Amino acid sequence: MDCRSASATAGEGRFRVNANGKLLDVWLLVRCVTCDRTSKLTVHERVPVRSLDPTELHKYHLNDPDLVASKLLDPFFARHRRFSLDWTGAWRLDTPSAQLDQEWPVQVEVVFEDPVPVRPDRLIAQGLGLSRPEVLRRVKCDIPLRRPMSTGFTFTVLAGE
């Protein structure tokens, strides 16, 4: 980022494609949450037009929202461009309070409307009002609770002791 803050960015949902003869540059425009400046993240630099998939090139020109999202959510792309996304307030676990008063164990299904990388232990702790150590003790799940994920999952909450 231009401000060198290494802070989170917000996607503007736009690509910029620049042609120089038969070579193309493609950038993803993002806004720094800290300084509010727009920066360009290089997607392709000085690549021959024929080397790009025509469908993908068309999506760059259309500012395809799914392509923007896939680039922003790609950890390899983020790591090599030295940016991170601000996920503050991007997710929550909706739980009816009556459900927690039912007989134990309680099974909960998590469904993401959009791919948001979140650690399941943090999501469950916040949603159920439990501490993270208590989540690790009381929750049984087929996925690692401490590894960020962006797909749905199911977990079981055991009775407290």
C-alpha cells in the first residue's frame, strides 16, 4: 500500500486493464482503510495478450465481482502483494437463545453466505458467549477449530460441567 501501513484494504470492485502494444497490465484497485487512498495491486504485469484466458480477460474488462472476490480472498495473492483485508463486522453466528436451553448436546450448522475466512473457535465463542478455552473443551467438530475457513461446517456443543 502507498501509506506503508500494512493495514487492511477494502475492495473497490474494479480492475484496471492497460494495453501497451501487445502487452497487458492488469491491476486490482483497492482502498486502504487507514489512509483512504486507492492503490493498485498488480494482477498481471507486461503479459502478452494471447497468454491470458479470453474469458478471464473479458471478466477483467467487466469488473466481474466474483473475480474481484476470488483475487481478494486468495491468500497467495494477498501475501505476495503485502495486503490484508479488514474483516471487522463481516461475520456473526446467529443463535436462538432458546436453542441453548434445550437438552444437550446441541448440534449447530454454520453456513456462510459469502466466503469469509474466520477461525471457527472465534466464531463459536462470540456467537455462543463462551470463552475460547471453553469452546475447545465443549465443542466437537470434524474440522480444525483453530484454522481459518470460509466454507460451512457443523459442530456439536456438549453440556457444561
